[in-house]
Amino acid sequence: GNSVTQMEGPVTLSEEAFLTINCTYTATGYPSLFWYVQYPGEGLQLLLKATKADDKGSNKGFEATYRKETTSFHLEKGSVQVSDSAVYFCALSSSGGSYIPTFGRGTSLIVHP
Amino acid sequence: KAGVTQTPRYLIKTRGQQVTLSCSPISGHRSVSWYQQTPGQGLQFLFEYFSETQRNKGNFPGRFSGRQFSNSRSEMNVSTLELGDSALYLCASSPGQGLTEAFFGQGTRLTVV
């Protein structure tokens, strides 16, 4: 079956540091890949997505590239802010037979001033 | 444009009782999906409804059921509650199938005592 593996957190950074959160996946067919962010007490918000190999999703300074050869979709940001502190979820939605989504366990990011 | 609305936000129930959660999707969205989020299992897909029909179902026991009405509003029911059902239940709406363009509500926090 499908699966998503994320690096465990928490990830603790100082403001303006570079961020990488690793995500790898296993899926049938040709999945679409997503990063969602969850702020305390809130639901999930779509951060960015990529629907085919080599696509780069980007939003609010965050980027992730769909790497089919390494089955990865790592999230990066060049300079994090305190307001980026949240839990980040990598997810996939596979077109192979059904669209049942699969989420990673989430990575908590804490950014200190 | 109003977002996804889930009611109630918080709920406390006793083991053995049943509970019904409600989700009002974004206007014009015909797909509603439900998820269970727990610290131990992460975010798990429960089921998806589109135009009043269940299209996909996750790996949960039959105690978990749902339905969708003609106005796209959805309800989720859990019967014979167990302590392990304590979780944040999230609803997501989208115009189509899968995670693409899915918008999440803030969730209902269910505590079973």
C-alpha cells in the first residue's frame, strides 16, 4: 500500500536559518504530492503541491520538488520566521485505483527569535 | 468565501455512547472527506463522500459511518464509543476527488471518558 515517511521532529531552528524537512513516499501509480501545515488549534492548510515528476511546488517562500527517481518531496525554505512554527505534513493522493490520501506523521517546527 | 465549518468544536462523551459530528463544506464543493488525527496514529483517512455517495473508505471498523446530504453537508457518526476513539476529527471539502484543492475545517475534538 501507499506510505509516506517524514523525518521526526521537533526541528528547532533560529530565525533566518535554512529549513529542510525530508519526505519520502511509496505509492502505486503516479501520485500527486502535497505539503500541508497545521498551526496550533487549527485544521490543515495546503502549503504547496506537485502533480508530476520534476514539478516544483512553491508558496510563501517554501519549495519542494517531486523527485520520482528518489521517491522524495523534501520541503525547504531559505530563511524561516517565528511565524513558521507549526506542524508540517507530507501527503500523497494516488490516482492508482482510488484517491485515498496518505499522510506522513507530521514534523513539528519550532523557530526561536 | 466561508470556509469549512465543523460543529461542535469540542465534545466529551462516555464509553458506549454514540456521537454525531457535522461538517459544512465550502459553497460549491461536492466532496467531503473525514480524517481522524491522534498522537499515536497520526492523520488517518476515514471516508469520502461525493454527491451523497461514499466513494472511498479507509480502514476503520463499521462503528464509524457517515453520510452526505443533498446540500453537500456531511455528518459522521461513531457508535459504541471506545476510549481509543478520542481524537481530533477533521473534515475537508474539495470540488473534486482526492487531496487536490482540499480545504480543512478546524476539527472537532472528541474526548471519550
